[in-house]
Amino acid sequence: MSVRMVALRLRESFWFLPALFGVAAVVLAEVLVSVDRSVIDGGVRIAVLDALSAGGGRSILTTIGTAMLTVAGTSFSITISVLATTSSTYGPRLVRNFMADRANQFVLAAFTSTFVYAIVVLRSVHTAIDDGSAFVPVIAVHVAVLMGIVDVGVLVFFIHHIATSVQISSLQKQVQVDLVAAVDQAFVDRDEPHDDVTVASQNADADRGRTVRAADDGYVQSVDWHRLVTWASRHDRVVVMRVMPGDHVIVGDPLAVVTGADVAAGEDDGTARQVRACIATGTARTPFQDVRFALQQLVEIAVRGLASGTNDPYTAVSALDLAGAVLVPAWRDRQAVTGYLDDAHVARVLPHWPALEDLVDTVFEGVGTYGRDHPIVLRAAHRLAERLAEVGADDRGARAARAARSIALRLQQSEHVDQQ
């Protein structure tokens, strides 16, 4: 698995940042205690920090450590409560957005690392009764006080952040950011030159290649395109992708077909191992490269807003507007990437990204199915279809125009029913 894939998985974990901060806290505590010993052994006196007894130092560190552990537990409980609320209201697939939120991870890391720091420093405080020589690391203790003061600000920030992030507008904006990133990977401006990708038609004799099959079950979460291109270029291969991010595979399913001058001879050059190492699979879909899933999250928010228990069509309207902010520019001048190029501008990896037309149809299908009884939602969908018709050229413009007429008809039928 590549470094980038590992980094993406660590990003969504609650444990990584607290663990990193915890290790840093242990190192900082040991370093400051050593500095304190050097200062005392050298006979240096710091007037501002010198008035502190062993009992006082222990009390300060104990209070800070206990308080930070309590606050960390409370913050974690609040976060779990928010996760449960979000999952039931807006969809379980949005939970990963909270887990990947660096602010939530930082808050938990700040509190736990302060606790760890206080505990490590506390073990170094002792009186003459303990071992015949008193030692109070005054610098380390005062740094703990400073960390406690900073953590008060972190707590205030956490309350503000969690109250802001749970709002539907914030959730939708975060999902839109993921959608923009996914669209940028799958589609590029067809009228601009590109050094690393192409939108031209690519042909490869996949029947004469070696099929690389899946060794694990799960969803394809991401593909390390750069690493795969580098390997294919080094060995003079062409990799034809059979699966893309978002596809579900089981053991034995074809992942890719590798073609080349000597591939058919069947020589064992580690092809399967190298290709599998570039394809990350997991138990759930992620929006990093899965453009269908990234758009599905916005559609799901819209659909749940139309549920009878929620009855919030304005959420669906805002979801359509945010989706339009991404789809309309792409509809105007973008085309799916058909090949990833090496330094010699040779297509080495051939993907098959979903057609932009299919993505747009997904939006209108969801609205047409669940929003037919909400005129305000149909108007928003009609506005989106008209925008697509205005910017789309040739077949895209005609396709969007047909969608606009179909939605207009549904809107008339809905308004007629309401009048009766």
C-alpha cells in the first residue's frame, strides 16, 4: 500500500493525532525535566518560577491531569452524540466527515496530550522524605499550567466548532468540497493541454494481456495513479483498468489487464503484486476518488430532507444548488480522463471514469422519485436543468433540455394536484 493511501486512512482515524500528540507530550516532559535538573545542578535560580514546593507542584499537576482527562471524556461523548444524530438525520455515510475533521481530532489530542504530559512530569516530583533529596521541576510544572490555560481556549473552540459543524449548511459544504476534489480527478477541461492525462480515445489489446485479480473482498477506495504509471512506464506496460474507485470486488474478480510486448509469454515479473499494491480496497466507499459516491452524498442529504419524518424541502433545494455549482462548470467544458501519461506522453494506465451525463441523471432521478410532491424542489431541479442546457454543447445541451422539459411537466402536474 502506498504512503498516500496510508495517509488517507490515517486521516479518518480518531487515534492517530492523539497518539502523535501523546508521544510528543512524553518527549517534551522528559526534556523539560532534564532541563530542570541541569538548572538546579548548575545553581541557576529563576526568580519568577522558583517559588514552588513539591506539594504545590504535585497538586497543580494532579489537578491539571484530572481536569484534562475529564474534559477529554466529555468532548468525546459530545462528538459521539453528534455522530449518532448526524447518522440518523442526514445519513450514516456522513459520519466519516466528522471522523476526518481535523479540528475534532486536534481537540481530543490536545486534552489527552496535556494529561499525559502532567502524569509524566508528576512522577519526577519528590521531596527529601521520598529519597533524601527534594526535586521540583518548576519549568515543566509551569509549562503544564500554560498548557492547561491553552486547553481552556481549545474547549471554547470545540464548543463553537461542534455547534457549527452540525448545521446542515456546514455538512453540505463539506460534502461539496469532496465532490469538487473528486470531479477534478475524474474530469478535465477538454480544450486545455495536459501533461499527465488525456481525453483522447485509447485502444488496447486487452485480450492478449495478463489479468490481475483481486486478492481481497471490498470496495475499491482509491488508485495510486502516479505509482501505477511509473511502474508501467518502467516495464513498458499498459494497464487497462477493469474496476474503478467505488466498485465492489470479491476475491478473484479482475482488477486490471496488463498488456505489453512480452506479457503474453507469461513470465513472472511480479505484475499482480505491483498492480494490487496500487489499488486500495476497504469495507466502505470513500469520496476521495469515487465521484459517484461524492455526488451520492449530496443527493442523499436532499432525499432525507424530503422524508416524511423530516419534511425539509429547503435542505433538498440547497443540496441541488451546491451540486449545480460543481456540475454546471464541468458540464460546460469537461470530459472524463481516458488515459494517464508517462513523461514521454505515452498512455500507460487506461481508466474508465463514469460519464458526466450519468452523474447528472443520478441527481434528477433522485429528485424525480422523492421530490415529485414538493414544487419548491422541482423548481430547483428545473433551474439546474436549464443552467445545464444553457452551457451544454451539442448532445449535452439537448439532453439537459429534455430533462428540463420533463421536470417542468412534473411541476405542472404537482401544482395542478395542489390546486385541486
